[in-house]
Amino acid sequence: MKLFVFILLITGCSVAVSRGSDTAKHEHKKLDGTWVVESVLRDPREKNSEERGKGIRCVIEGAKVVAKLPGDDNPAGTLIIKIDPTKKLKTMDIRPEGEKDTILAIYELQGDTLRVCISPVGKERPTEFASKLGTGHALVVLKRKKP
């Protein structure tokens, strides 16, 4: 069960911010809040992959993302995120709290929609927002929860 929750956290809650620069601070303000996973697209051969992780709430505050499973207000896990919004494809490094491995990702924020494309541990950062056969990438779409 722990592994399942960890995988959901990695594929479903992949957003937050580094406070290093003014650009990152500005981006931080845009990302802070509660986001809900709308879909997770993985290997096109997987059935119902878009439903996996759906409904997970990601509460972003600074460089921390606290994930909460649907119907449960208790934290399921925490991610530490570092972003670089100055790149052409904005980059994100994701590390589950207490873990050493970093997962490389790209992200895009358009209004109240956040898209994150994540690579498997130890693989290169994605170069597009897609989950193509054999890449192992996961494309996560989150919507901002209105207060």
C-alpha cells in the first residue's frame, strides 16, 4: 500500500516552488494553493491510466506539496520541489520527503490548469508534454480548487 501511495504522489502531485530568485518567488505565488488531479496519462498501452490518481488533492505551500487522497483529510505524503521557471520548458525537480532520489519533470501553468510531465527515476527530463510509448513519462493535469 505504501508503494502505491508513493507512486500516486509522484504521478499525481508534482508541483511547488524554489524560493531562490524573484522569478521563482513570483511563480510560487501563482502555484500556492490547493490543486486537484484531473488526469494522469501514462504509457498509452495502460487501460484506464487517466483515472489513476484522479481526485488527489495537492496542497502547495512554498517548496512543499502535501498530498491528500480523495475522501481523506490526512496527509498521504509530502514532496519537496525545486523549480526553474526561467527555462524555455519550465523545469521541476521532485523529491519525496525523506528520500534521496530526484525525479526530473517539466511543468506549465495556464490559468487554473497545471500540467506536469514526469520522467521515471534515473531517466532524463522530458522534452515535451506527452506520454509516449516506451518513455515511462507520466503527464499529470491538475486543476486549481476554488475556495
